[in-house]
Amino acid sequence: MLAVTPRSKWTHICEEDKTAEVPTVFEFRDISQRERLELFGDEGGFGKKAYAIVKASLVGVEAFPDEDGKDVKFEAESGGQATDSFLSRIPWQIMLELAGVVIKGSELENEEVEKSAPLLVD
């Protein structure tokens, strides 16, 4: 087992945007272990949890156009969390994808695990 090594910030491009000329890029911060435990408590359904996860971790967005092609600017509350009015602009299926990405966000990728594996000395 390896200790969790959180990243400060990271980005994600949604599956439907990966081939776009100018994809929307969501920027996240890792949520703490305490936040994870609180977010995955017994209260609320999956949708409520997905919303809370994205709200707790989303810190920015680039190239997020509205139906007129105008960029929707990221809006944050005084504590830094995304506003409800901004989150309401993200389509439901994208919100679910983003929540899934955040859930996996702190997990080390295989390459990272190999880099952080202890060296064995003979």
C-alpha cells in the first residue's frame, strides 16, 4: 500500500470534447481524505453526492461556451467553491463524469505507482 499523495491542481477534458478543436478544460483541486469521507456518508443519493463532489473540487474552467458561443466564466463563492448558478450550467451527464474523475483524482496512475515504489537494495 502507498500513502495518498495529493496533487494541488489538475485538469480534465470530457470524453465528448477530446476531439474538439477547442475543448472545454475543467480544473480541479484534490479533495482531502476528510472531505471524501464526508461526501461519501450515508446521507443523500448519488446525484446529490456527485453535485457536492464537483462543487467541492472544481476551481476553474476554460473554453466553456454557451449556446451563443460566448464563454461562460467560472464563478466562485467567497470560500472558493463553484457557485450553484455556475454549476447549473454544466450538463447533468458531464457533472456525473466530472464527479467520477474527482473520485479517481487522488489515485496514483500505474506509472506514478512505479515511480513511487520503494527501491529494493540487495
